[in-house]
Amino acid sequence: MHSRNLIASTLALFCTLSGTAALAQNFTAEAANDWTDLFDRHNGWTGADGIYSIPLDGGEMYSARPNRRTAFVFSDTFIGRVDENNRRQSGTVLVNNTVALLKGPAADPSKIDFFWGRNSEGNPDALFKPDTPNSEPGEWYWLGDGAAINGKVHIFAYRIRSNGGGGAFGFEGTGLALLSMSLNAGNPYENLTQVDCPAYIKEPSGGRGEIVFGTSIMMNTQAAGAPNPDGYVYIYGIQNDQLIKKLLVARVLPEQFEDFTAWRYWDGAEWSADVEQAATLTGRVSSECSVSPLPNGKYILVYQEDTLGPWVSCKIGDSPVGPFGPGIHLWHCDEVNQMPDAFVYNAKAHPHLSRPGELLISYNVNNLDFWYHFENSAAYRPRFIRVKLDQ
């Protein structure tokens, strides 16, 4: 109980800190109920967090093509049945990661399929499990952002283990991997490769917090349809300082994406080959966030303010490395007031699913009381909003 009260106090601190962001002046937001309802499911996949979206044709801008495919990647996921009262049924299990595949640009429940793994007994299991030289027994993957590049789909995966603390935050990171699959394979998961990625530092020098990349990928290329392409893939990361997360960035040419020695990290003045030289671009962001180009040449950073605060917020940058302006509140996540012990996190944009003049944004909803998820399945699935861009 003491641990739970400490977490609640920390959440209250985040909420207090969030009051310093600017009010939205150039944006208006509304609930995107069609997308929220797409993930309100009562059989099989019935809730998850994470929800990165990957356009499998590599185009990062909106397209109305009916055959366009989007892969959604999720982390911890409930598999089972939910009754008419939103109660999870006996036999429900929680697996570490899953994937969905959507055909077309709309939130059409008839055009989305969900995938997860099976264990040796045939029961639901994680789709991806650590299998790299640096992997250790007992670790699992949480999935980061991904991109389709040069005939492959790449997904960053964080190696996670229990830290013995228990509760909603009883885990810690141990490393980073890059998962790669062929887009041309009949079953891409049978052609999976996993490699350890060096863009992860558990204990950086100089008293900095843990550094981990893969929180967001921005394809700033002509092939991806970027408004002002410079030809690079930008990979954003997070520095996990105490009580605050700060944004970092690396870049690489698409054809060198899998060559980690070709990655360069912004050190505040130039691009360095040393990941520990990566400079922080801005603070008060979330573990998962997004950076996307805007039609006017600016860049929009979307994040959950102060990691677990109730505000979906954004900052506008002059370039992929900033400088980023003040925080702008876009949407208050009322779930924190509607459900006991609820918390919200990991807001991010999905530009290729966003209609012209809009930005589709998701955020995660969770609960400090694990068993509450069985009483109310709505306590653990993504929510979506649409932000009108007056830019």
C-alpha cells in the first residue's frame, strides 16, 4: 500500500507541474471516436498500450488509397473475452507485445486483423521475444517506433526485466534491439532478424539518466512525402533523468539505417558519432512521443506532458533538432477523473492516418490497480483525438 501511495503522490506532482504549459492558441481538438472505437474489442485482442503505427508503403503523409496497409505495434496486451458489461472473462492473459494490420486509411473494424504469438502449449504469447547476443533470461520486449525502409519493416524493441519492485512500475530497461522483417515475405514473422542496437546507455557519464533511442522515427525524405525533405531518417530518443524525460535525436541516410556506425547524434552544434554526446533538445516529454513535419516547414513534437500528466501537449520546432517552442496544451485526458487510480501516458501523432489539415493523436490509458482491468476493459486501451492545424 505504501508503494501505491508513493506512485499516486508522484502522479499528483506531475499533474501540478503540467500547469506551466501555454494554452493552445493555434489548434483546436476533438475526440476521434471512430479510431477510439476501433480498439474497443470484446474478443481476442481486447486492450493494450504502445500503439505505434507504421505505413508499410513508406509514405508518411496521408493517402486515401484503399489498399494502403498500416501495421500497429503494441506492448503489454490483454488476450481473451470481454462481456457486455466490459468485464474481462476467465482465461484472459496478458502478453508482452502484439501487432495489428489495417487495410485502408479509415478506422474500419472489418479491415483490421490482430496477431500474437503462441507458446509451446498453444496459448497466447508475445509475438516477439528477445533473442540477441546481449539478451538475458527473463527479459521481454516492449516495442518502440518502426518504419518501412528499403523493402523491410524495422521496429525498435526495448529489452525489459522486472526490478523486483512489483506494481504498475516494477520494471527497468536493459537494452535496445532492432527487429527487421521482409515486406515481401508471405509470413514476415518467419523471416525476423534481431540485432542489438548500441543507441542505448544504461548509465551515461556526467550524471545523465539512461539514454534510449527509438521512441520516434521521422522519415524526412522525398520518398516518404516529407514537405521539406533533407534525405535523412531521424531517430528520436529519451534521456531518463529523475522526474523528467528529455528529447534526443540521431539521423542517418535511409540506405545506411541498419549500419549503426553511420548514425550521427546531434550534440547541440553538429552531428557526432558518439551517442553519449547527444544533446537534449527539450524536456518534460514522455517515454513515447512523436516528431512530424508540418506543411509550413515547421516540426511538431507531440507528447504526454511530464510523462504521466493529464495533458496531451505539443511543441513547435524550427527544424528536426529544434529549437522547440513552449509547450501547448492540446487535450485534457478526462479519464484520470472518470476512473479510480487511472493514469494516462505516451501521446503521439499518426501523420499518415491524418486527413489534410488535421493531426490524429493517440494516448494510452492505464490503471494502478491491475485487477481493475478485469472489472472495466475500458481502463486499458488507446484513445484518439483529432487536432485541427491552423499553421
